[in-house]
Amino acid sequence: MGTTSFSMEVKEEMLKNFPQQRHCRIAEIAVIIATYGKISDNSLIVSSDNERITQKYFTLLKKTFNIIADAFEIKGFFGISVTKEDEVREILQAVKILNSEGNPVFHKGIVPAVLLKSSCCKRVFLRSVFVAYGTVNAPDKGSHLEFVCNSEDQAAQIVRELSYFDIKAKTGLRKNHFVAYIKDGNGISDFLRVAQANVATMTYENSLILREIANVTNRRVNCEVANTGKQIDAAYRQINDINYLNECIGISNLPETLQSVAKARLENPDVGLKELGELMKPPLGKSGVNHRLRKISELAQKHREKDA
């Protein structure tokens, strides 16, 4: 599953989530107008290449203001227009983009903070801006979620609203676009939960669990491989020391306690100390085997120094 397809699945789920409270619906309308809106000649037009967004906007206007807007399609863009002056004014007053003189003050991408005072409206805001500007990697492709913004202020607003829910995000500049992003898997999971994308949250969290299991397994395997390598290296050195002593003085001239462990090691070059001790008669503990092999190593070193 690629980044685009997973992002689209998340957005589709978010678009199905319809705010119940009027003030939350107004917050979502504000995001849509700030993102896709154009105000001119007493008309308010919203257009997007995503028909689902304009369909939702149409329904939001009807349920919130009882306004039946006009829908149109031009060259792959789907539009919703409101042309009655009193209806345009009602919408613009609700989304707080009229100044004291009654003229629209429109900042592309920015939603007036007064609309985001309650936590429920903040959730709606974050959900809506993700639908508009966001992408997220598929759970198996690494942890990265971002919002590609039109301005530094817009990125800063998103980071600020994320911080309300203790979600840490950073901003950066990429190809003349400001980006707000989250690179922590738990942070992304928290965002999806805050945005009430419940199916996406479960999918993502299950993936995080599987990734952690895989990481633990890999670490364990790597550790076991490393230990096996060390065991093989140690056995090779031990056998080398035993063969050297055999050439110098003969194994039969070693003390009995060292003879038995030397013969056991030569006969079982690929086993660990614990297993080697269990093969001896009588059996010997791991520390006992290690002690005797160390004595053999020290004795071999003394003979090498004499021969040097």
C-alpha cells in the first residue's frame, strides 16, 4: 500500500465524519473556504478537484444555514457558488472574515482563532486541514505525516493546534512551500485518533505493533548471530591452543583436569561451554569448563613466549 492510497483512505474516512455541533460545522466550513474559496462581486465560490469535498461543503451550508447553493463542474473542477448577497454575508460573518466595515478580510489557508476555542472544533480543524493539505505514509513505509501549506503562518497554526493535544510537529521549507510534519509513529497515531479517523488509527497502531515485534525479533536474531560468532571464534582459539600444546608437550602430559576438557573440545569444536561441560564425564559446569580452557590458553601462551 503506497503513501497516496493510504492517505486517500484516511481522507475518505475523515470526509464521512460529519460534525454534529453547529460551531463545529462552521469551523469546517471556515477551513474549506480558507482553502478553496474565492470571494468577489458579492459571490462566494468554492471549487476543488475532489468532488467529495464540495459535496460535503454543499451539505454543510444546507444544514448550518439552510442555504441551497448552486453546484457546477468545469474542466474537472467541482464548484459550489453562493450568489445571494444576504447569504454570502451570513456565511462570511459566521466564519469571521468580515472586518468592522463589513468587508471580507481573507487570508488564504488561515482560519480565525476565535472559531477554534473548543477542543471539538480543534479536532474538526485538524481533520479538515489534513483532507485539504495532508499526506501520510502507509504504515509499512515509515513514519511520516505532513501538511503542505501556502504560508509560514498557516503551518504555524497547524503546529499550534496539534500542540493542544500534545502532538509534537515541526515546520520546514520545501520547494517554496512551508511544511508542518510529524515523524514519530506514536505522534501520527495520536493525530489520527484526535481527528477521529478510528479505522485508520487501528490500522496504523496494528502496524506499529507488528513493526516493533519485527524490530525486537531482528535485534534478537542479530544478537544471537553475534554471540554465535563470538562462540565460534573462542572455540577456534581454544582448539588452536590445544593443538599447539599437543605439538609442544603432548596432551597426555597435561594435568588430568586439563586433558579431559582438551579432548572434549577437540571432539566437539562447535558447541558452547555449557554443552561442552554436559558432554564430559563427570559433567562439569560452564564456569568450570571456562576456567580449565583459560588455563590451557595461559599454558599455550607461556610456551609460545619460550619459543619466540
